[in-house]
Amino acid sequence: MDIKKQEKRILLIFISSILLYTVFVLLADIKKILSASAKFNWRIIPLLLLFSFLNYVFRFFRWHYLLRKINIILPLKKSFQIFFSGICMTVTPGKMGEVLKAYLVKKETGNRFSEMVPLLVFERMTDGIAMIILALGGVYFFRQSIIFFVFSTLMVVGFIIFIYAKEMVVKLIKRFEKRFFHIKILDFVITFFENSQKLLTGKNLATAVGLGIIAWAFEGISLFLLVNQFVVGAIHESPLQGLFYSLFIFSFSSIAGFLALIPGGVGVAEGSITSFLMLFFKMALPQALFITIIFRFITLWFGVSMGLLFLVWILKKHQA
């Protein structure tokens, strides 16, 4: 693990994001954005950062719970450090860089990567389910989005069916080995299936999705509070509808950013959030863009910065 290389990659993505935000601001009229910032109640930022941190805390509880379900025992403190170190890898395509957590667990316990990969996939899958559930209220009001969420749901169902087809896949692997020769990747696949099935129980799925809903709801509520700074009562028929819209906007943009396989969903997420704020809350572009940039710094870059600090600290500790 080259810490310097990881730092450079994250810095490059951060600089690219700043340049992108600058272009957005210039296109949207910088004077109007500055006017929106002057009206903004900056005292709300600590509360939003707390909500963002609570999102990570609840996801950590899920991570630690699932580790035990695949018989990987880590002290709570060490598990916390590893989980938070992995947050800086959010800005990798499809969050694939989170295999860093598997690397750190391997260094700590000696467990193989193939034992950890199902947990990482299971985390992403339950995140997807949690976001789909959180978005359902918004989908009711914005029914044109139903195709996107049906597609997302089918992907999750397809993965579950694939895991439960273990016997058929293992038979195909054994036939391949008899006909040709044994290769190491097949051991990886078998271990992957075994650990996936340990995780895919009703209790584990319900627990992981439940914690995911609580965790991601904090970020949806943060967006709602930001919107409320400019649209009193989050407008429309009721504040509840405004909350549903906020949860939908956050969930939709997160899933879209993930599926686009762009580091951190940068560009895709911002475009989705800004567009939906203008559509649902009838905001002007400068206000919508201002909210989007604040929201992304709070929910994405705050976590990445925190994760990078943990990663530097934990790797230097290993090297000492």
C-alpha cells in the first residue's frame, strides 16, 4: 500500500472537483451565488457535519456486525480505525477502492481477500436497498423515475439469485478443473460464495438494511435542512413532501453516481442534485447550485478528509 500514491490520487480528484464546481459557479452567475451565500445561515453547518458523522457511525456498526458474521474478530477500536480509513476510498470508481479495508484487515488478522470481498459487496448491496427504500416517497411524487429504481432493484435481486445459485456455479468450476487444470482464482470464487451465503440470511439482511436506512437518512435530512434555508417549510403541500423529495434527490443522485463508475460520482451527483432541486422546489439555478456544493462538501469531502487522516495514521503505525 503506497500511501503517497493514494494521497496524490485523492488530491487529484479533489482538485478536479474544485475546478468543476468553479465552472458550475461561473455558468450559474457568481454574483447570485454570493448573494445566496450571504442569506445562508452558516451556524447550521456543525449540525450537518454531525449528521454526516452519524451516517458513518451507523455504517461502522453494520461493518463490525457483519465482520463477526463471517468469523473475523477485530477489537472494536481497531475495527473502527479500519472502517474510517476506508472512507477516503469513496472517491474511487464505484467505491471499488474500499478493498483497502480488506487489505488492512488482512494485515491485522491474516484473513484472505476472498473472505472479505463478500462483505464489501454486501455493504454496497444493502446501501442500495436502503437508498431505494428511502427514495420510495419521492418516487410516488415523481413517477417518471420508476424505471431507474426498478433497474436498481433488479440488479440487487440478480445478485442475490446469483449467490444462491452457488451449487450450479461450483459444479461448473469443478467440471472446468477436470477438463483443464486448477487455477487459484477458482479457490477465490468458492470462498466468495461460502462467505456470501453466511451473510445472506434474513436476519443479517434486515439488520444491515435497517442500519443503512438510519445512516443514509441523516444525509437526506441534511439536504432537507439546507433546502429549508431557502424554501420555507420545504414548500409544496407539506414539509413531509419536502422531506420525501430531499430523500429521493439524495438517493437518486448517489445511485446514479455509483452506477456511472466516476470517482465519488463527481459531476453526475452534482448535476442530479442541482437539477432535481430546481424541478421539485422551483429554485433558481444559483440557489440550487449553492446548496449542492455545500451538501457535497459536507457529505463527501468531509468524510474523505476524515478517512485520509485515519489512513495516514493507521499505515504509519504499521510502518513504525
